[in-house]
Amino acid sequence: MFEVAESVELGLVFILIVGGLALLYFLQRWVRKAAEDEEGEGS
């Protein structure tokens, strides 16, 4: 029972880490794309 709870906890931590990294990655790409679009407009 204790081992199961530990594995579930590890799984949640793993998902949080992977999800956070993916979120940062896509956020960085989106910000970079938005910056390029603004430069392209030449405003």
C-alpha cells in the first residue's frame, strides 16, 4: 500500500516537471514568434 502511494506521488511529480518544461518551451516559442511578427510589421 505504501509503495503504491509512493509510486503515484513520483508519477505526479514527474508529470508536473514534464508539464512545466513543456509549458515553458511553448511559452518561449510563442513569445519569440510574437516578437518576430511585431518586427515584421515594421511599426
